[in-house]
Amino acid sequence: MPRLASIRPLERLCVSVAWAEGSRRGRSEIIDLSPLIGQFRIYAPLRDDPALFAGVVLADDGETLEWDGGRIDMPATSVERLAEEQMTGADFEAFLRRNNLTRHAAAAELGRSLRAIQGYVASQNLIPRVVALACRGFEAGKRAGPPSP
């Protein structure tokens, strides 16, 4: 079960977290919460009020994020899922190495320009979620093997 050791709010619906338990134990990373916050009505106040978002605290021994005195909460399992769907520039570069892809080949496989691929590799921030998910799909497809005729 994932459990967070610490949390710090950042700009644009992102948080900096340190993991205490679970598959990400010992890691510190930045997580973009906007996919969940943008999707569910319960999180609408967080979209509209940066000060409210900045009031995030850990509850339930790190198993829950809470805002507004517990009126809004998000389980650490959801935060963990978002973390698994994200990539940094370093993660993207590792994806290229793992899959023996040149930047040109990655551009062709992912339907992006060479310039965009170079930007992802150089990025100190999170790369677009759709690209990270496409990379995960690419690797899943390689594990599954070629399609049956």
C-alpha cells in the first residue's frame, strides 16, 4: 500500500512528494495532479482556488492527501498511479536507451517532431502525459510481440 512521507504544493496543480511505502518507497518526485483534479467534480474547488490547493496536507498516516480540513481528499493510490503515468526528461532518455531508439526513430514511432523529442530529452520538467503514456504503450506492445495474422 503506498504511503507518502511528505508533500509540498507547487504551481500548476503539482506537488513534490517523498514516498514512505509502496513501489516508489524512498523516491522523491514531482507529481502533476491535474489529470485527476480536472476530471472529477469533487476537485473543482482546487482548480479554481490556488490558495486552497496550496493548503494540501497528509492524513491517515500518509495514505491520503487532504484539503479544506478533510472536505476534499485524494488517496495515495491515485497519486501513485499518476506518478507511474509521468516521465521526466531523464526517464524519457532511459526509455530511448531501453528500447534502442534513436531520436529520429522515437519521433517516427511516437508521431512527434525531432525537435519535440530533443526537447523532451533536455527537459528538466515533466514531459506531456500523452507522450509518457505512448511510451508505456510502445513498451507494452514490444513485450506482447507482433500481432497475429
